[in-house]
Amino acid sequence: MKRRFGRGPAAGGVDVPALVAASVTVVLWASAFVSIRSSAEYFGPGALAFGRLLAAAVVLSVVLLVRRGGIPPRKAWPGIVGCGVLWFGAYMIALNWGEHEVDAGTAAMLVNVGPILIALLGGWLLREGFPPRLMAGMSVSFAGAVVVGLSMTGGGAATLLGVLLCLLAAVTYAVGVVLQKTALRHASPLQVTTFGCLVGLLVCLPFSGQFVSQMTQAPVSATLNVVYLGVFPTAIAFSTWAFALSRTTAGKMGATTYAAPGLVVVMSWVFLGEVPGWLTLLGGLLCLAGVAVSRSRRRAGAASTVVASGGQARSTSGVAGAEESVG
């Protein structure tokens, strides 16, 4: 029997724990961009990914042992390994490397293809369907991400290698999330996150020597930023992401991440003193508006039409489960 996680307190109600978890994830992932900017100058793409995953693996392993989380069942391992290799490993290396080759705005536009791919793969492979509100909201958010990206390019050069690396990051992110969703059918969010992180750490192991060498030459603040990236945007945020993902669809969770560009604009303004232009603010607001649309629910009367079929009641909507939102 497949493991099933709760969706909320009542049919059509708001799953408050999952909503909080998704919100924590987005805020911490947005903060990662600010922190990466402070450490990328001193660490190479692979070394930065290794250091981040090392810190995360230590924290997650300790929590797993304290909570006696145990080893995931065999059926969960294909999803865990695939997610660990693609999302925890390849995605982080490709994104760090790509941002060295293209400007921040171009990178943001390319990587934000990821949530769209998640929705398409989730609707196709996971049979989540293609809810109209989700598709409409993602279209608005992606337009906002493009506006933010255009406003931040500043005429920077983008190499073909950088473009391909950012697109690779988007693809590995999307496929990794879909594989993670399959693993969550058989294992707990903590198990999936911990062992996925350990698999990603193994992928980045060839960069361990480079990390140690660069850490000895980097200022303490840069090393602390790597630790922060590992503990908060990775160990905590990936755990809260997995918890929320286990209670809703991959498509809706992917759409939620479109709130990150707007939050990055605000955080850069507050912590780095980078005052955003009106175009950047407009793009950020579009991102947030799109997320609001994608997270909205149908009216109860429209979403819960029931017909009789052979003496049993069934929903007339093929994606009724997909319409249940995190918040």
C-alpha cells in the first residue's frame, strides 16, 4: 500500500502547515541569491555546491538520527537517487557555473523555465492534470520573471555556454522535483531530503579538494555564507519543500517558487542597498500576482459537482485532487 500524506483539515479547506512550509521555503530560497553573491567570488561552482551540500548533509543526518527516521523503503530509492543526482547535484553545479557566464537577469529568465516544466511533467507523468488557474497563474508569473530579468541585464554579455548551463539547471530542477514527488509516495519528507542531499554530496565529491583549498584562502564571511546556504536554504528549505510537496501537486509547488524573484528584489533592496527600478518592481509584483492566481481555488459549487455512476459517487472533475492547494 502506498503511503499517503494528509492534505488538510477538511475538503476544500486550507492546509495551514503546508502553507507555512511552502512560505518558509520560498523566503529561504530567495535569501540564497543574496548569500551566493557574497561567496561566489571566492568559491568555484563545484566547490560552492559541495560546501553547501556538506553543511546541509551534516544537519539533516543529525536530525534524522535524533528523530530515528530510518532508511527509506526500497521503492523510494529510484526517486531519491534521481532527485539527488539531478536536483541536489547537477542543478546546483550548473546554476553556479551558468551565473559566471551570464548576467543575473538572463540567468533568472532562463532558470524560471523550470516551474513551467514541472507543471507540464507533473500533468503528464504524475497525472496531476492541467488546472486552468495554475496555467494562467504561471503564465503571469513567468511574464513577471522575464520583466525582472530584462530590468536586471544591464547590457551584460551572455555566452552560449552560460545559456545552455542555465537551461540545463532548469531541466534538472524540473525532472528532479517530479522524481522527488514519486519518492514521497513511499518515504517521509525528511528521509527523501536527507538521502537526496547525501546523493548530491557524492555527485559533488570530486570538488571537495577544490573547496578545502579555496576555503583556506577565502575570508571567514564567505565561508559562513556557504554554511548559511547549507543550513537554511538547503537543509531547512528543502525539508519544508518536501513536506509541502507531499501534500499537494508538483505543479502548484513549482508555481509557488515564482514568488522568489519578487522577494529577491526586496531583499536586495534591504540588505544590499540595491534600489530597484520601476520595471523591476513591476516584474516582482507580476510574479506575486501570478502565484496568487495559481494558488486560488474554485468555488465549492463548481469544484465539487458529483454524479452517480453505478451506485457510487464520483467527481466530475478529473483534476479535483490537483485543485486542492497548499494555501
